[in-house]
Amino acid sequence: KRLNHKFCEIVGYSEQEMFQLDFAAISHPDDLKKDEENIKLIQQGAIRSFQSDKRYLQKNGCNVWVKLTVSAMSLGTQSDHYIAVIQDISNLKQSEAENELLLIKADAARRDAEIAHELLESVFFRVSDGFAALDKHWNFTYLNANAAQILRRQSPCFLIGACLWTEFPEKKSSAFYTACIKASEIQEPVYLEEQDQSSDLWFEYRIYPSLDGITVYFSEITARKTAEYEIRRQMERLQNAEAHAHLGSWELYPGQDSKGWWSNQMFELLGITPQAGIPSAEEYLNYIHPEDRFKVVEAMQKMALGEPPTPIPYRSNPERG
């Protein structure tokens, strides 16, 4: 048998040491059976050559990934001599493993974003507004039980007739105070979201003025704000993971002008600027290679019928860049 210096370099043995070994001795046990089956097929004349990715055992005990191509030398029906070409593909295999990890992270980030979105919807529909009416001197003339609870009073009667700024002097240094004054002066509604400095809770205010005073609808929205922050954090993780994995994601909302949501990476992959807006389903198909559009449309139709999504490869349209 003959071998060159490069093969010895890949496996870490000297030429003299290699002459004392056979291919089984340097093959990873999990890859040996497949090699033996292919060699048997060549010996039987069933095939003339084969190619496979496999691992060799280096002298130092490490594994090295190679692409092995074996061809029979004789022209008869049986072969006992072979030519083997070995290419070191360790870097390629490492890149594939890293890409697979990035795909897993991107999928996990996407699932976390979906959970955060469901949490936001859940807390949004459970909140109850407090309601308070104040005269032009900022005295409470009415408030409901929810308002009293949010303001930490046992009953609305404890605040009727009291001045808002006297009962809650810390509010005079808040954005809520500024918003109330503004609504009263311009006689237009003002909307505000603010975090209470004494409790760190978030509140939402809708302030409606009148000539006799103001009416305030308010509710504690800390859970919603927490969910919004979680969504932003998960979306940032998703965008980062997709950028590293060279992935794009999109959602289509039927019945809404055939448009939906695209991640930033989706725009970049197809060479579209986000400022141009999200393409409709029909416009999106123009960015797909004409020969691949049918299978993309078919996949979208199946998902519209409730079938689970199936990964399909497709090419971008070279005419669109």
C-alpha cells in the first residue's frame, strides 16, 4: 500500500507507523460498519466507488473529521485494491455544529417571545380601571372602589372632599401632576403612563378635562409593562440569534391586507430596506425564484389550513437582487 505525507499529517502517525495499521485501526468505531459495508459492495462489483464523511482516530487520541472517497482500481467484477482520497473537513464540521447551536438558540428565543406575547395578552384583558372625579379645586367628588384600592384607601368615602395634592403630595413632583395641569389648561384629554416612585408600580392615566374639573381613569399596569419589557428583551435575543444564524422569520396575518410581521434579518436576507415596508404576500413571492414559487405557495396554503409548518428550501429571485 502507498500513502502520502498529507494523510500521515491528518492522522498524526508516521509513514512507518501507518504501514503497521489498517483502516479499521484508525477508524472511529461508530463509522467502521458503514465503511466495511461499502468495501464489501465494491468487492462484490455492486459499486465502483463510494464517498462518506467519517472520523479517523488520531495518534493523540482525538477525532478528526474527513471526507473519504474510495474507488476500485481493477476493472473486473471484484476488487482488492483501492484508491482512497481523504480531505480534512474538521473546520466544516465545527461550523455546522456551531450553526446548529445557533439555530437551537434562535428557536428558543422565538418560543420565549411567543410566551411573553401570550402573557401580555393575558394581563391586558384582566386589568380594571379606577375612576375618580375632581372639581376645579382638585378635590375628590367621586371615586369608585377600584380607585380607592389602587390609592390604598379602605373605602372611597375616606377621600371624598379631600384635595388630591394634599392627600398625595408626592404627586406634585410627578409627570401625572404636569399632565393634570396641562389637561385643565388646554381642555383636551391627556394620556400618560408613569412609574410611581414610592412603589415602583406602573400606572396608566386617561385624563379628561371639563369646566368643572377633571375626570381620571387609571389602572395599575405593572404586569403589562413587565410583559412588554420581556417581549422587547426576547425580540432582541431573537434578532441577535437570527443575525448570527443568518435566519429570517416572518408572520402573515390573513385578512389584514395580506401583510404581517418581518424580522430585521428577513429584510436583510432579501435585500429589502425596512423603510420600504412589509411586502404583501403577492409582493413577497416576487422575491422568490420563479421555479420555487409553487412550493412556497403550496406550503403557505397548507399552513392556512392548520397544518404544521414544514421546512422547505427555496431560492431568491436573481432579478430582484
